[in-house]
Amino acid sequence: MSIALDPNDTIAAVSSPPGPSVRGIVRITGPRAWAIASEGFEPAEPWPSPRHPEARAGDLRVAGLRSPLPARLALWPGPRTYTGQDLAEVHMVGSPPLLSLFLAQCLARGARAAEPGEFTLRAFLSGRIDLTRAEAVLGVIEADSPARLDAALEQLAGGLSRPLLTLRDRLLDLLAHLEADLDFADEPDVDPIARAALAVELDDAAARLAALARQLDERDRPEGHPRVVLVGPPNAGKSRLFNALVGEDRAIVSPRAGTTRDYLTALCDCDGLTVELVDTAGIEPAVDDVAALAQSQRARQAGRAEVRLDCWPAAWGPRPVADDDGENARTLRVATRCDEAGSPLPPLEIATSAATGAGLEALCAAIARSLRSARSETNAPAGTAARCRGSLLQAGSALRSASESLVSGGGDELVAFDVRLAAEELGKVVGAVVTDDILDRIFRRFCIGK
């Protein structure tokens, strides 16, 4: 669609799904919406105050039909409407020919045929919704599963934009403070921001953005199943645990370390959630080309995990500090082969035994809790994920650069530049900074009437 449309035009479109139905809807918005919708409509009861939201049943006369149609007309005054303008909806029998006749009548009376997504575009341009909520409208329409519908509804309620707007506001405050320090660096009464504290804050913000970008990437995967990856040293019982969770012998199990070289995937039910379980090679130094490939695959799969199961045999004693593969994933510490352990386990360990089945139910419940918690924080339809991922990564990179400048004693000019860049990238996500190209790429995916 062309974004160079006059937002003050009165537009009309059939907004109900295509095909015959019990009820069809023609939606009209703009300065003349009420006049165009009301012409030829005879309400069964008188209208109340002319600027009061109201709906009335009545008869609708449509050019080309001998008899009036039973219909219902709803009128809403702007600016407190979906589009921010006067809005009208005519509900009638959902016959495609009848809807087309009435739409043609509206166009003959001065309305313009709406472009795809133009109603939602006007909602954005009038400030009624931000850009992520506009995309959530499309997510609701296109949802093909309860999980995707829940994600779109959560985003429509502001679940993605609220934390990003809060973070952007904080960055703008920090930027104002930094620039004030630059302007008044010689003034004795100006107290500069503590560089170490600011570096910690910027690092924390960068980590949150990196986690959000990775989780958005997971939501954009076609299969839609969250990825749970088993990691740990060779012979730590990962493959045996994988088989036990899947319910069949999919992975080769051997007492000899290093049996698993490639990664193996299978779908698994975890407390009502279908997850993609991934078994990987043990963490060890690469001694040849094959081992190097195995470690590369392991690191790649761990980096794509939504949840990592950090496996360590209970009989081996205290576990070492975990490696940093997939540092943005949520990690569950899993004690494997607990039937072989002779001493109590640390309280944070999830004790399991593939041989006896002990702890498997508790592990599945912990995986489901972690996934549900993560997804409630970062729900996003696929279209939002595709558009926002790059901006989130660039914002996080800019914040890390600003933090490094602070720690290394770099000039505040460089710090302010990077903080400003991060704020601009977050502005692109929520729509505080937009271009016609961004709007066109988003709204051209809508159907007409939305």
C-alpha cells in the first residue's frame, strides 16, 4: 500500500471475513463516516444525543434493491475510537453481493475504498496504538494456534511495548544527564554520573535486549516449538535422559564417552507443552576435525536454546562452573543418574534417574514453568519478531559499546553517541521513530477492512 494517503479522507471497506455468513460488516471512518453510513438508514428508535456512541437496529435502503434490509448501525465519535476519527459500522446479512452493493453505495456518496491495513494505520497515526500493538492486530487475525493467539493478545495489551518504552525513557534520561555533564563539565555544582554504576546499568539493559532478541527469534521459527537443549560433559547421562524424556530409545547410549557426535532432536511433552528436545555432544576439547564439528554444532544448538538442561552425574560430586554457551537461555541444573549417588544433592539441583524414572516429572514441570515465564515476558507474533530483531540487537550492541567506553575511560561524547543510537533503535521498534518504508512493510500485510 502507499503510505502517502490522506488520513482525512473518509474510507470504507467490508471488514468481516470473505464468504457468506449470518452477519457481515461494512466499516467506515473519517470526517463524513456518520453521514455516509446514516443515509438511507431508518432506525427503529430515535437516536439520542448526536455525539453519543450508540447503536440502533432498523431498515437500510440500498440502491438496486426493492426492499429495505434489516440492519444495525453503530456510531462512535472520535477521537476515542479505534482510528481516532468518527467511526461507523453497518451490520447486515452476510451476503457478499449485498455487502458489495452497500459498499459501492458508500463509495458513491464520497467515501474512498480503504487500502489493506488502513484502519489500523490510522489507529497508529492518531496515537491510539503503538507499532507493536498494530502488528499484534495482524497476529490475532493470523493466529493458527491457541499459543500464537495468546502471544498476539498479550502483545496487543502492551506486553512488548511497555518494557521497551520504559527502557527507552530511561536511556533518554541518561542521555540528557550525559549531555548536561558535557555542556557544564567545568561547573563545580554538576555531579557527574558514577561511571561504574552507569556501566553496570547499561550492561544489564544490553543483556535484556539480547535475551529478548533471541526469544523473538525462537517465536519466529516455523515449527513454533520451544527448544530445550541438553548440555554437559561426555558420559554425563544426557542421551539416557533424552531417551527417558522422549519415551523411546532415540539416542545411542554407551558407557564409552563421546558416543554422541551430532545433535539429535525429538518432540517431547512437558507438563502440557510440546517442546523440541535436543541432545548434543559432550563439552570437551576438540582433538580432530570431527570433534571440532561436533563442538561447533553443540555450541550452536546451545545458543538457540530457550531452556538449557545443564547435566552433571550425581555420583561425580560437585559440578564445576557451567560454560557460557547460550548465556541468554534459562538454565536448569539437572543431576543425572541420581540412583548412583551416595550423598545428598545441592538444593538447586533437579535430581533425575533415567534408569528408575525418578525426578522426570519434576524436571518436565520445571521446564514448563521456565518456558511459560519466559514467554509471558516476551510474547510476540512472528511479524514483530522479523521486524524488531535487528533493532534490538543493534541497540544492545550500542549499549555494550557505551559500557566499554565507560570502563576504559573513553570520552563521554562516545558514550552519549552510543546511548542515543540505542534509544533510536528502540524507537523504531515501538514506532517513536518511523519511516514510510517501515509502515509500508508492516501494513501491506494486512487484509482490507482491518
